[in-house]
Amino acid sequence: MNYEEFGKFRLYLVEVMRNVVIGICFMLLTGMSFGQGFKMHYSSSFADCFGALEVFDYTTESQIQFPGNYGQRDDFVNMYPDFHEVNSVWLRLEPNVEGFFEFEIFTENNVDFSYLMFRAEDNTFCEKLESDKVVPILYDMSMYYTKGAEQNPRGENFKPSVPAQIGDVFYLLIHTNSTYTGHVRVRYNRIGTIGSTASKVQDFRKNKDDHYVRLKIRDKETGEPVEANLVVSGVNQDNALFMGTDFIFSSTSAKTLHVESNTQGYFIYVRDITMEKDATTDTEIVIELERLAPGKKLLLEDIKFSQDAADFLPISMPALKRLLDFLALNESVRIEIQGHVNDPGNKNPKHSMTLSENRAKAVKKWLKDNGIDESRLTAVGYGATQMIYEKPKNAMEEEANRRVTIMIIE
């Protein structure tokens, strides 16, 4: 082997190792495992209990798009061996009523479905579900058909109703055996005294005298509390999906907290927050969620492509899944997917424009293939015309120029 051949072989080995590292990162991020000992509870998919969609408005019906899959985990693989998830939606319901809570379920195109409803005793419901320590309070495991939005084939009996108190939390699973990616509609009725909505402060410290980390969820424009769903890593509560406006945890020795939120009416929030104080002090962190509105943009971090191509790198999958869940949660939103590349001086404008457009189209195709209506998606390439750094000085600035953003159309 001569020097030139050795050099090529060395570059090949570097590329192989790079792909192996990326693949390992993807497995860790998506919950895949190397063996039976590794398990990742958290999921951003609403097909899993940990990614359940929070319902805030009970005056109108919910419209949710089936994802076409069961997420990262078959939630009933141990509890009901004869029942295997195929395609499901999880909802988290807090009707805030003293009396009774009713709901009705409808699907499009005569798609058959079943449902199970659970009452959550505390914030560890999804962990208890995995451990087979919960049982449904209402369920129908048989499959049946709806004949249209206003028709109910089961007659007046198909109005599941449960007694409820202020503060009760329910989880509702809606399941179909098909890979249907249309909508399921849930209509609500609260009978009794409806409580007023207020800021919800949840203190998860075992010892209330401990120093704390307090996360405050606020509207970016108004500063008002936002009742949001939140996943936090680094506070010794990593496997929980939190719902509320303010969360208090015992102080942590972690250097960073990883925070994610996908709350209806707001942009996706994904941040690593550096802890400026140690575990012997109190810390307050304000997390500002930006409300959706036409013309507003969001950078989709971690959507990466192969060099000079429109092929996704494996590390992009979690970010794409978050975008999918965002569109499913905000069913009426239409977006423009915007592709940008790094080409200082715009030396090759035609190539840059084509590459950026192809990358935006790749995101659009992935969303369409995973159940999002194509009419809600527009893909546009901007080439190098909107670089963040016109004269990038390092690899980090070059990488920042290569990006995908979304803009709310309506």
C-alpha cells in the first residue's frame, strides 16, 4: 500500500468511526438499546404515555392526528399479552370539575378503534404503567366503526362517564389496529362545578427544607404563567412528564438541565440550561414559551444532513419527531419549511439554492410520509441569501449557517 492509498484508507476509517459514533448517539436519543439492561423511558411521541398530549380546552373537541405507529414502546406488552399496540394516541386530561366527566370519540373514514382510560394517582403514572401497576377505570377493547361525525353506532350508551373531583388527572389511550394517519376527534362534557384555572405550583422535594431549583413557565410576550407540559433531565426526576406552570425540585449537582416542551399554541422549546449556582443554593429559572402567530419563525436545531446532500444524518431523527408531534398537536397550523446553506460570498448561488431547496423538501417528505397532510407544508430553499454569519470565522459559525427553520403561515 503506497502513501496515497494509505491516506485514502485512513480517511475511510475516520468516516466509518464517525458514522458509528453518530449511530450510537441516535440509539441513545431514540431509546434503542444495546442489550436488555438499557432502557430509556422518556419519549417525545404522543403514541407513548410519556409523550401524552395535554388537553387544556374542554369547551371544544380535540382533533388529533394518528401517528401511524405505537411510538417507541408497546405500553401494554406485559399487561395484556394478547393486545399489541399498532397505532395509538395518548391524551392527558385534567377536566377540573367536581361532578362527572364525559367524553365521546369519533374517527374519520370508518376506522375502527378501542380505548382505555386510567386515573393517575400521582405524577409517576407512566412509570407505573411500564411496571404493570395500573388498571383502566374504563375501557373497550373491541373494535367498532363510526359511521360519521354525528352518528354513534353504539347508541346513547357510548358516552363514557367517570366521577371526577378538582385536581383529578386521567390518561386516555385511543388505539387502532390499522396504520391509519387520519384524525381522531374527542368531544368533552363536564357535569358539575367547574373550578377556576390558576397557576399550578408543584413541589417535588421530599424534604421541603431542601434548597431548590424552581422552573417557571411563562408566556414570552405577556410574562403570564403558561400551563405547559415539560420534560426535564438533571433533577433526579428524569422519567416524568410534568404538567403545570411552576415546578420545584431539590437542588441538583448537575451542571446542565435539559428541558423540552411541546405545548399547544406555542413553539417547541428545547434547551440545555447551564446551572450557574451549586446544590447548596436556591435557583429560579424562567422558561419563556413563544406563542404561535403567522410570520413567526423557529430554528429547528439538530436537523443535520450529509455533506453537500439532502440525506438526513441519524442525529436528525429526534428533532424531526419533535416537529412531527408539534404539527400533530397544533392541527390547524400551516408552515413553510425553509432551507439555508453555508456559501460565503454566494460563490455558487445556483447550487446553493438547489441544495437548500432539496433539504427543505426532504423535511417536507419525511413529515408527509409520517402522516402530516401535505397541504399544511410548503418547502422553500433560500440558498446562502440569509446566512447568520456572512463571513464565518470558524466551523461553529459555518454550521450555524447550515440550518432548517419553519415559519408559521397560518
